[in-house]
Amino acid sequence: MVCEVGGPKAIRAVGAYVRAHDALVTTFYTSNVEQYLFRDPDSWRQVYANVAAVPHDSASLFSRAVF
């Protein structure tokens, strides 16, 4: 799925879907989103809040691309 990770709907909708199916997200692939995220000094707060709303556990991973 491709979505705006800092937006108000997409990641939270994924979280609701996962929760409704009594599941966990084990891997988040963020590609190179970080290079865009931190251009706006407050956007990272929304991303962190969105990710926190997705069912995950201590074994869940973030996978990212660094160039």
C-alpha cells in the first residue's frame, strides 16, 4: 500500500483494518519518506502518532531506504 504517512487518514485506516482482524503489523516499509518528512518541523509528530495507532509489538520493524 502506498499512502501519505503524515496524513490524517491512511495509516490510521490501516491500523483500524489490522485491529479489526485481530492482527499486528510486523514490518513498516517507509522507503525514503524521511527525506521529505523532516522538511516540515512538525510533520514527524503526526507520523509518530499515526504509527503508534497501528497495532504492533516489540518485534515489529521499520525498514527504510537510505541513499
